[in-house]
Amino acid sequence: MKNTYRIIFDCPDRRGIVAKTATMLSDNGGWILDAAHHSDHDHQWFFSRLEVKADSLPFDLSVLREKFQPLVDEFEMNLRLVDGDQPKRVVILASKSSHCLADLLDRWHSNDIDCDICAVISNHCANKALVEGYDIPYHEVMIDKDDKAPGFAELERLIDRYDAETIVLARYMQILPPAMCHKYQHQVINIHHSFLPSFVGAGPYRQAWQRGVKLVGATSHYVTEHLDQGPIIAQDTIHVSHAHTARDLVRLGKDVEKTVLARGLTAHLEDRVMVHGNRTIVFD
Amino acid sequence: MKNTYRIIFDCPDRRGIVAKTATMLSDNGGWILDAAHHSDHDHQWFFSRLEVKADSLPFDLSVLREKFQPLVDEFEMNLRLVDGDQPKRVVILASKSSHCLADLLDRWHSNDIDCDICAVISNHCANKALVEGYDIPYHEVMIDKDDKAPGFAELERLIDRYDAETIVLARYMQILPPAMCHKYQHQVINIHHSFLPSFVGAGPYRQAWQRGVKLVGATSHYVTEHLDQGPIIAQDTIHVSHAHTARDLVRLGKDVEKTVLARGLTAHLEDRVMVHGNRTIVFD
Amino acid sequence: MKNTYRIIFDCPDRRGIVAKTATMLSDNGGWILDAAHHSDHDHQWFFSRLEVKADSLPFDLSVLREKFQPLVDEFEMNLRLVDGDQPKRVVILASKSSHCLADLLDRWHSNDIDCDICAVISNHCANKALVEGYDIPYHEVMIDKDDKAPGFAELERLIDRYDAETIVLARYMQILPPAMCHKYQHQVINIHHSFLPSFVGAGPYRQAWQRGVKLVGATSHYVTEHLDQGPIIAQDTIHVSHAHTARDLVRLGKDVEKTVLARGLTAHLEDRVMVHGNRTIVFD
Amino acid sequence: MKNTYRIIFDCPDRRGIVAKTATMLSDNGGWILDAAHHSDHDHQWFFSRLEVKADSLPFDLSVLREKFQPLVDEFEMNLRLVDGDQPKRVVILASKSSHCLADLLDRWHSNDIDCDICAVISNHCANKALVEGYDIPYHEVMIDKDDKAPGFAELERLIDRYDAETIVLARYMQILPPAMCHKYQHQVINIHHSFLPSFVGAGPYRQAWQRGVKLVGATSHYVTEHLDQGPIIAQDTIHVSHAHTARDLVRLGKDVEKTVLARGLTAHLEDRVMVHGNRTIVFD
């Protein structure tokens, strides 16, 4: 929704959080358009996401932050305030496969995901024409398999130059170094082509075929330094049969990959994802 | 959850509803365990469902209702207060098919749905042993096809004698008369064996087979006087193929019917369903 | 699979069809790589699709047809023989929406569907750059709403000029005239943005939202002169909730539309679809 | 289907298998009602399942077997011949949970699965009344955790006394000893409450919750001596969210367990499952 401020916070669960937050907003004229809460009773932790009509408040986000400060202190909130009218800046990393990339570009072009795609960076020469057809800058940054550091340094430099808030690994066939995983914590979204935690690592469809599974899946997750272990945002599966070869699974799985990556990215861009430990809260 | 009060209300959407409600609860010591809201921006209408820790409040439901009265007046709320420790009283109506009935009885027996199944009433002699095996009263009430009124009068008498709040049509093969639909508005849940609005009326699997659909589905909905037109609570579908006969569809569809009826009933029993016009809000 | 001949036939069901067919092939050295049969016991009709290793036979398709003639006569077969190495010629018709079009183009580019996309014809100025980025001819053929005949005549001329065997309506917002439906019988595949037979005609997502369904779907089908009534090839659905607006349904439904159109088209291109009356047999 | 013989075989893939098999049947008057084939091109192996109208043949199964012998020799077939009118004898093993058991009993009672349920054996006192309500013998066989051998010996004795061809582990909470796994190879079907190979072993829902997955699943598979590693017959998943506790996953997962167990068992009972290495071919 346009003309909204997004208020996202989590804190230890206690009495009065909703009351005081809503009252502060209401006292300042704030109109809550959407509100979602979650109480994790195991961990006694509270999560909340509110959308407030921006022009119902007589001040901007920086003043809103000041108004929130007493609540942040009282309830020990982790608070994030986001202007819903400011699309996030996104850099997409890709390799040779085009299906996720083409899918994201069309969604962006069709205004079905709300973000600025600043650039696509690839370690492969393919897909240049596709990207530039959308008037998006395309960079080829090779990662030398015997000396990866220079390539990743260049990658990082570009990401920072574009001031990207979100980095999408759209079937990017490189493992980011731990330092980058830390630097961009909860900002890097990967699509893994299996239903994690099944089939971690390389060749998941081949693994799936060998195990004789009757479903294949895909998982979008935040990247951490532990390969394919990061917090899961979205997952889905489709039915397959004995009649499908490992190569068929690759082809069929693409549909799930595209959808699951887009679903995870959309939730992230709309600030609907909160991370707690290695689990996510994803407000619909 | 046990030891909770459920607070369900809807009203025209305005500023301050959440703030005043939450503050009233908080001022009385109320601990909100779960909160879900929905704003229908098309109709400018607000829907809310709260669960409050019952013993966090120093009074009972009748006093809570009094405390709510000023808010009800100010915001023109339709308010429902429910003691979460009081399972709803349910009567199941069945015919010859046993799959939905057996499924519900096992869920109840396994404590997977929270209700009191007071009785099963059937217009068919089957399933008596099954029902009585669970120590649940079983009544056979025949509906004479040439004179239905006496049968339905008896049915109504039984429902009222059991003081049932919820009536489940578990593949009950009779159409309730309009007067009963009105009397038990939003209390009667039916399972229709198609993905409504496709294939209204009799023989939906035969209709589906003839149309050559590649999915069959089921729909649980509140019963109104308009056949298969009532507010939808839950739906699902499964894939079928040309290899399936109409008879196969009947068999395969049963899995969806069972699941969708149970899902709809569970939402209803937990007071997660709100009806607005002919649409439902179903809080997860 | 490459280097195959596809043998597709249907006929009244009788004893000996498989035996005589397989024996004729075997006697000529034919190696059957894939075989699928279906007996419709209601209509006593038999359907079969075989893939034979092309170079296992000592002759070409025209001789194979001669060899088949006695069987065609004896069993009253409708027989189709297809060289699996000859990709079908496809023309895509599109309007403003790009999601199905972009999806098909990427599948084609990624070799995930086997066909020659000869041209894209649109009644809208959008998507020209996208199409031409793939080096595919793009034609804009406007259909004047007050005089549609000239536009459709031009459309037909182009289709014939490209010698297209398959016409894909990738969210093409025009209803083909009956004469074209007849001329290209079982060659035109449409994607309808609902789970047919629900919500025939215009604005299905709006209709779905008003009915309050909990699933939306899509249907790919052969076009006939009866709007949205043609034989169904593929269908799927996804879950939606009260929280989704009619506009959300449009966005969410696109994922199903893309997948279901591609699935239907793939089956068609691989000659896996047989039409019988208004139903399809779709061999996996 | 009734009045059928099922012919199931696999062999190295070669020319002429279908031709010679179908011709032998046809020469004897055999009417093929259903035929499914699969060629595994990786392993050059051929799989086939035929249903023949029993009374179209002028002899019984033992003569049919003799007629097949030359083909068995020539093509090195593993051949199984089954009289479709002879339902398989099934023993169900259960523990405390009733959901899979109650579900199977109702399917059997409703004639939706075709078998003779000879007995239910449990290592727990629950579910006796349920089972006996269906007039099925119920045996309680405790497995002493410090000395399991006597319990399993008794179990084996009962299975053999009932001459069971199929053993269903309907959430049976014991691991069969390797000797029993060997003795009843491809006869024991288990339902594992996760989407294998994820979450092998105990407490899969707890593991799933901790990993923060967005789907939970179930797997029916043949039991081997390697825990949860046997050939997979059927799988499915459902969506879950952060709002669900580990206990919710247990409850929600039951629907998938029931369906997936029934689907796997049905395929097995209809002789639609062929095992090759650790993979299954499951003909629809």
C-alpha cells in the first residue's frame, strides 16, 4: 500500500504493549491500516507489524521514531520504521540460468513487486541482453575459482556503490564468503532448489532423483555463513513421478523456484519478515 | 488455548479502535495472547479477534461485557465474547456416507477438535454402531420425501433439546428448510463436494467428470436458504486425470471433503470465522 | 526425446490392438521407448501414444504410415504420426499483460519447451521490446471494437503466413471469431484466469473475490466457439484469504496462469493431448 | 476392477517385449483393460503392468503362468501374476495414535480400499473398542523395551498365523528388527511423519519446528532394515506458518499422514508399485 509507514518491532512479551503502542499512535492521529501480531509463547517473545496511514500523522518518520523512544526503552523493543513509499534498492546476482532472473524482471516491469532493481551482476556472460532490454545495468564479475577474493571484492564494491538494501541470489552459483554474509545479514535472499533441509549443497535434483522422492521443492531463505542453513522465508513443493528423469526434475523444479523466490522476496520487500534465532515470522 | 476469553468484533473502520480496546483491557490487567485484525478497505469495515488470558482479568465475562459497552456504543461494534474453556455443543447430521462422520469422531476422540459432540442424527440406518462406539447418542430421523415437515420438525426438536450451538452437515443428503436456515444462521456448516461455485447441486463429481476438469475440490460453508450459496469458510482441491472415472472422483474427493470440513469446523469452533455479507474473514 | 517418432491414435476398444500394433513395429525393428494407453470403459474407446526410436526403423514416416494403413482400416483408427525432431511452429497472441508472454519466451530461450516461436502478434503496443529482444518478429494487429473483421482477417493471414500449427492465447484479450475457432480446431490454446467452469467470461478475479472463494485458479484449454467451454488440458489453484483484495487475486493468480499455460502447451507440443468429445486425455 | 488378472513384470529393456507379450495374450483371447509401461533409460530397464479381463482367457492363472514361461526366459522377466478378485490379506500394526488406524478402517468399511483387514496388533491398550466395533480381531502385543525379542516373535507368529501379505505400520512406534524387515521385504508399509529424507527418526515435527520450515509432510515407504531409508511410495506436504507451535504441526500433519498412507497402501494393494533398487515405479 502506498502512503504508509511500516512499524515493525519485537520485544519480550508483556502486558500493555499493544495498548501503549496503539494509544501513542492514536493520540497523534495515526490511522492503523493493517496490524499483525505474533506471540511466541515458547520464547515469551512478541512480534508486531503495523501499517499506518502516513498522512494521518502530523510528522515524519524521524519524529515518529522520537515518539516511539519511550516505548522502545520500556519494552526493550527492536524497532524498525520504514516509509512504504520508498521502494527498496535491490541488486540481483545471477549466473547462467535465466528462469528466476527473467521472472523477477517481468514482475518488476509489471509492478507486481515493489522495488528498485538497481543492477544485475553475473558471473557468466549470459542474460546481458535480457537485463539491458529492461534498461537495467548489467555487470559481469567473474569469480576465479583459484582466487575468489578479488571477484568478491568487486562484487561488494558494486553492491555498495548501488547502495543496495537487498541482494537476491537468483540461482547464483557461487557461495558468498562469510564476511559478506555477516555484513549483509538478513539482506541476502537465496533460492535453494530443494525442500530444505533435504538435499543441502550441490545437485539437489540429482540427489532427489536418486532417493526416489515423489515431490521436489524449493526454499527461499536468508543467507548465513552456514550453507543452506539460514532462516527460511518460503517453501513449496510439486509432485513428480518415477517417469521423470533427473533432468525433468530440473525443468519442473524451475516453476517452484521462481514462485518461491518471488514470494520470499515480496515478503521481505514489504517488511513482512522478522527473524528470531534461525526462524522467521512472516506476516501475510 | 485454554484459560482464555475470546473477543470478536467488527465495526465501521475508524481511528482509535485498537488503541481504546487494548487500553481498556490493559487497564484491567488483561494480557493479550493472540490478536488478529483485518481492515476491509473496500467496505471501510474493521474486524478483530483477540484472545486474552482469562485469569489476567479480575472479573468474569459478564463484567467484561459491561466494560466493553462504552466501546460497543462508540464504535458501533458487533461484539461476541466467548469463554475459550467452554467447548461448543455440536450436533452432526449424517446420511449413509461415513467418511466425514468417522473422520470427525476420531478428531474429537483424539482431542484434535475442541467441542462436545452431543449427538449424531441420521436419515439413514447406517453408522449407528460407529457412533455408539464413541458413546455418543445416535438418532435416526427419517425425512419422508413426500412429507418432509414432520421429519424436519423432529430434527429441530432434537437440535434444541441438545442445546446445540453448531450443526454439522457431514454429507447429510437433505436440504434444510429455509426456516431452519434462518433460525440457525451461521451455525450450520455444510461440506459441498465441489469447488464452489462450480457444480452446485446434486452429483457434482459426475458433473466434474463430464466437464473433464483436472481438479476436484470441496467447500465448507455456512448454510443459507440458497442452496450451496452460503459464505465459504474453507476450500481445497486435488489433481485428477482422464484415467479417473466418475466413481474414482467420488473416492478421491472424500479426502478433500474430510479435510476441508474439519478445517472449516475447527475455525468455527475457535471463533475464527466472521461473516460479512456473503464473505468470511477467517483468522488463522 | 530426440530421434523419435510419435504415434498417436484412438479407436473403438477391441481385442488385439496393442498386440497387432506392437508386432507390426517390432517386425520392422521398431524400438518402443515410451508407451501410454487409456481405455475409456464408459465409451468403449481406446487411446494410445507411442514413442519409437526413429532410427530403429528402416524407413521414414511416410512409409510408416503405409505400414499402419491395414491397422487403421481394421481398427478404424484416428492416427497421427509426428516426427519428434520437428518442433511445432507456434504463434503467440498477446495483449498488454506480459506475465504469460515473458514466461513462455524464457522457457523457449532456456530450451524448456520444444517449439519454434515464429512470431508474437499483439493487439496492444506493449511488449514489443521484450519480444524483439529474443529476435522474434512482433506484429501489432489492432482489433477495432466496432469492426473486428479486418483485424481478425489480418491475424489469420499472419498465422497462415507463418504456417503456425499452434496458436497460444497468452492472456489475449479478444474472443476469436467462430470461423477461426473451427479452422484451427485443437490448435488454439487459451489460458483462462479461473478454475473453470467457475467464473466464465470477463473479470473472473473480481467474481471470485465477490463470491469469497478461498482458492483461485487457472485453466488452459483448447478454444472452441463456445467461450471458455473448450476441452480442458491443465488446471491448478492456489490458496487465498480474506486479506487479499480483488487486485491481490489478480497478482497472485498470475503465478498459476503462467504455470498452467506452460503445462498445457508443453503437453500439446509433445503430442500428449488427445481430445474426445469435450474431454482430454493427457498422457504424462 | 473386478474380474481381472494383473500381470506385472520388469526386465532388461529390449525390442519386442510389448509385441510378444501382447500377442501371446491376444492369441489366447485376452482383452487388455489397462496397460502401463515405463522405460528407465538410465538403467535400460523395462517395467510393465497389465490388467486383462479374466474371463476373456480360457484358462486360469496357473496356465497363464505356463504360457508366460517362454517370455520370462527370453526376456529375463521378473513376473508377478495376481488375481484381482483376491483381496490381499492385511495386518495393521498400531500404537496409541488412532488417526491413521481409524482412517484405514473407515476406508475399508466404505469399500474404498480393497483388502481383507485380518487383524490389528497394537503395543498399546488404546483403540481396542474402535477395532472391535468393525468386527476385526485386536491383539495387544507388548514390546518390552529391555527385551524386545519375545514381543517381536509373538508379532511375527501372529502375522504368519493370519497369513498376511501386507503389513501396515499405522504410526506403530516400534522399529521392526532387521530379520523381520528381510522376511517381509516390500510387504511392510510405514508412514513417516515428515517429508523424507528430511527429519529422519524420532520427533520430526519438533525438528521441523526448530528448523522453521514452512511446510510439513509425510512419506509412505516400504520398510527396510535402514530406518526411514526404504523405497518411497507416496509423499505430500502442507503449508504451515510461524504461528503454529510444534504441537500444532503434530495435529496438522495428521491429515497428510492419513492421506499419504492410504495412497501408498492403495497403490500397493492394486499392485501398482514396483521396486527397483531403492526407487519405486508407481503406475497411476
